[in-house]
Amino acid sequence: MQQVIIGIHGLGNKAPKFVLEQWWKDSMKEGMLQAKCHKSLPEFEMVYWADILYDKPLDRWSDDEDSPYYLNEPFQKAPQHEVIEEHTIRQKLNGFISEKLSDIFLNDDKTLNYSFITDNILKRHFPDLDAYYKNETEQEMSSHVRDQIRERLVQVINKYKDRQIMILAHSMGTIISYDVLNFLTPDIKIDTLITMGSPLGLPIVIGKIAAEQKVRLNGKPVLSSPPGISSHWYNLADITDHVALHHKLADDFLCNETGIHPIDILVNNTYEMNGVRNPHKSYGYLQAPEFINILDGFIAAPKPSRAQRLLGGIQTLMGKVKAKQQVFKNKFNMN
């Protein structure tokens, strides 16, 4: 079975699609070179959605630093001699803050408490996410932004549904990927999902997912790994990445029917520009040794035969039947 890697970018305006796509590939190739991994990179396609929210992309040739289209963080190779810092205290502090934020902003059913506060936070600090989560009645556009963004990923997943798929999602792209895999393409097999610098564990995001899940999935109360993920879900985070403050997604997302759950991995994102480090940058995550190790395993993995794929499909179907039977049984007992 042919392999394909699907990438989906995160928050903010970006370079043009063809440039960003090439920089993601360059990042992976650079990481493979440093790790002495000599395999060929599978076909790669970028799901680009910045043009839905921004009138034109960032200009890689502009030298006007005051321009809103100035591109200040292009692709950079990772430093050859990085310094690994000790972050034990930072991990404990992040865990404490995350726990307290969840206690304050999440109800027992994972829906949001004090939503007027969280909505104001989105509007002030994360305008892309604010546009993504607005209700249709609040949108002046003919088609809801969230639907447009999701449809970009749906189209690419459907395009490659007969291949062995790895999805690389960064930042807000991890939210989009989770929503699409959970709500719109649950029956399409995704071999591996990799989330990088993800805000999925933040109470604001968990509450939004839980609210939509109640509507779409008949009030299903728990959050779990998307049903189509068949092999792995790896979640990569740098402990100093402010967007991935709550980096332990395994605390919030249970196993899917095939036993897949998030595997949280701390990495050292070494991206820097002009001496200033940005531990949230996608290029740094894509060059991290931990990611390259996962990529190497994906490329080298034996491809399932047609009979194995058929058997896997039957097992998944049986699992869904059993799950529905259990739901019916629970409702019957409650009555």
C-alpha cells in the first residue's frame, strides 16, 4: 500500500502554500539527515487554510518589518549543538496550572463554565480560533469558517483514503484534525496521527469539543481518540511551548475501540531566528529526533495485505456493533 503524509498548519497567516509545503518537507529531510536516516520521504501534501482567514499570504521577500505581511520566521535548520535543559520543575508547574484551570473552567461533563471569559480570551489572543468557533449566526460569510477549514482536510483525506496515511498536525491544525477525524471522517482509516504543539488539552478547547460531541454523537459524554486511527497517536510537545501548556493529552482522551490513545512525548524544539528561540514553531518539531524516529518507523513499517485490511475492517465493524449494543443495553437498564 502506498504511503502519504498529510500536513495541516496552525494559527496565523502563512507563506504561500507551495512555500510552506516545501519548508515542511525541508524540515523533515533535515531532521532525517541529522539522524542519519537515509529513507525516502513519502508523498507529502499540505492542507492549507490560511487563505480562508487572510486576504493574502506572508511575503517571503519583503524586508519591511512593519508590514502585516512581513515573514519573520522562515525555515531554519536546527542548531547542530543544542543544549538540553532540565525542566522537571516546569513540568510540575505546568501540570498544576493545567489542573487548576480545568477545575475552574470545566464542568463534570467537560462543557465550559464561565464561557464569557473563555470566549473573550479567544477573541483577544487567538483570533483564528475565535473565528473557527463562532456560531453561524455570528458569521457574516455565506459559509461558516469552521466548515470551510474542515472541508479542506476532508477533501485531502478522501483523496488518499486507500493509502496508508500519516497526518502531521501543528497547533490549531491539531484541533481541526481531531474534529474532522472524530466527526466527519470516522470510518476512514488513519494509520498514524501526530499532533505537535497542540492546544487540545486546554479547557477552552476541550469544552468546545465536548459541546459539539453532545450534539453530533448523541450526548456521548467522554472524549476519546478518533475511531479511524488504527496504529498510533503521538503527541509531541516542548515543555516551554505556551500553546501546549497542557501537554498530557492522555489525561483527557481515552482509547478508541481499537485501543489507540495519545502517547505524550516531550521534545526539545530548537527552532530559533536571529538568536531568539520559538519552541512552538512547526519546523523545530519536524526536525526533532523523537519525530524522526516515529517517521522512520512509519516508512519502514510492513504494509498490510488485502486480507489483513479486510479482517481489520470486519473487526472494527464488530467493535462498533458491540458498542451500539452496549449503549442500547444501558438505556434499557436505565428505563
